[in-house]
Amino acid sequence: MSETGWGQLAPYENYGRVDDRKEDFLVISYNEATSEKYATHKHASHTMLLARDPRVLWDLYPSRAAILMQMRFDGVIGFPGGLVDPGEDPVEAANREMVEEVGLDLTKHSISKDNHITSFFNARKSLVLHFFGLEVTLGEFCDIERRNLQAPDYGSETLGLIRPPLYTMGDNYRGLPAFLSNGFAGNARDELLTGLQYFKTHTAEEIQVALTAQQQHADVNQGCLGHINPSS
């Protein structure tokens, strides 16, 4: 199979990599992130859309909430968003990206500075990330999901919406821990976990239990792979 390289996407190759390291992302305030100190850096905005969901699935697992993530064009999972264009501020970029990638109707729902959750600075990439959270009703969430098929970037930059499972099943792995084993763009996994605490769907202790279960499963799988004989 021939490789075509990055072509016109080459300027963006360094952003949203699945191998980005958590320790490279320093949490900073919105005021600092938008100050002159970072004026010459690249900026990006992403948004978590959330709706409380009171259902108990199969009379076993509390749904807790519906959260909108997406399969990206590069095969990894992330939140709707992207780089801030020249002349935009992070809030304007967040709204534009939600229109382009999700089809959000800004006359009904829009993002403001009040929706800011946190910002991150990655010195290695000279990149500032702004993470927002927008809460809607479950009915509104479902309407937004249905309209996604008409979003301008659907089928090119975005390849479908994903609802992360927020429960852990009886084997203590399937559900949220298994979801956390996926490949995520940049620090999208940490954005998800930050958002869960921000919206109080999960405690810090619950998140740590899920992370521990995910890591234990990964360790077991790695041990199994280590016993495979390549010549067999």
C-alpha cells in the first residue's frame, strides 16, 4: 500500500497526536491563557456537551450522563473543536467548531466564557488548549445527535459521534475502564476525566478506580502478549 504522506495537513501533524504525554499539559487559568504571555502561541478550543441521564440501564448500571465525543478523521477519539483561527478568541473558536463539526444551532445553545472548565499549556508544542463544558437537557442532546449528520464537517473531519459509557460492569473492566483504553487525541482522555469531575457525575475516587482497572487490564494484556511465541 503506497503512502501519500501528510500533504496539505502537514502543518497540523504535530497536534492531537495519540502519543502526547499527560505531563506535557500544564493546567493554567483562562485569564493567564489569554494573556499576552501566550499571544504568539497556537491556541485550540474543545467542548464537552453533556446531558444528565437518570436512567439505570438494565436495572444495573446508572447511566449518569450522556456525553458527546467523536471519532476523528485520524482514527482517534476527541471532543469537537480545533485550532483558533487568526482574529478569533477561544470562545468564538469553540462556537465555530461546534457548528462545523456537530451542527450546533447557536440560536438555541452557545458557548460563553462562563462555560470554561480549564486551559492547558504544552510548552513542547507551544500550544494552549481551552476546554469548555456545555450542559443541555437529554432531549436537546438527542436532537443535537440527530442533526450531526447535517454538520458541514461530517464525513471528513468527523466520522461519527460517540457516547462514552460512564458505568463499570460486573467484570470491573467493561464500561468506562475499557473506554479509557482507546486511543485519544492529545489530552482528550484527561479532558474527559476533568469534565466528569467538573460536572460532578463522578468523584475523584471513582475516576481513580476506573483508571486503576484500565491499567491493570493493560498490564495483563501486555503480559499475555509477552508469552506469545512469534515463530509459532
